Amino acid sequence: MGQLKINIAAPNLINICIDYLSNGEYSGRIYHKYMVEPMSFSESGQMISILDKFFDEINYPQASTKYRTFQRKKKRGESVSAPHREEKKQVQSAENILQYRGKKATFVLHVQFRQNSTWQGKLTWLEEEDEEMFSSVLEFLKLLDSALLMEET
């Protein structure tokens, strides 16, 4: 196939290594430029939570909406100080994080936007040298599922 176009300069470049697949759920490791050790996940929902928290921590891409919560809102007159965010420092290169491979499959995720409370971006399946754009977290998960179903057969 043709040459894959992976934006190694993207600050939020993610390498998702899928190691195990069971009953439609998958587990594995997540690598990014801001941590040497991988972040492990045991199901797709946990993976999404880890990734969303990561995007919030590095503030990239910026979320266009705020999530609603059940936490108590500040009353008028109370000080509302924004939590101070320490800027994350990159501790490894994109080339380094892209060297890892999953036992079942490996995907490179580049979320370009977080609009309408979801993600938009590109998912690259390294083993098949295939890439697809997605416009929501649900579509991202369906792309992963379709690739992993092909791996199972």
C-alpha cells in the first residue's frame, strides 16, 4: 500500500496497542509523548475515559463544550478560581511511541477537534496500513471494532 501520513508533530498523538480481545471487549496499552510508561486499559469504555482525561490534561485539542456534572455549582459571590494547569512536558518522541505494537492490533489516533461533546480525527491501523477519518467517539469505536473483528477471523 501507499505511504501512511502520520502527523508526528501532533502534541496529542496516541499509539493504541490492543493485546487481548474477548467477547467484543479489548484491552491493551496507550502510549503518548508525555509519559514513558504505558497506560493500561481493560475495556473500551475505560480507554475512552483515559483518552478524554489526557486531552483535558494537555488541553489539546480544546473542548468546545463543558461537560455537565452532578457536582455542586458555585453560588453567586463565591470565588471561582480556575485550577492551575501545569504545562505537560514531552518526555519521548513520536518515533519512540510509534515503535510499540499490540499483540492483536496497533492503531495511531490523532484527535484533531473536540466539538459537540465528541471527537473528530483520524485513526490509522498500522498492520494493514489503512487510515480512516471519524467524526465521533462512536464512529471511532466502530472503526476499532471492525478492524478487530477482521483480526479475529
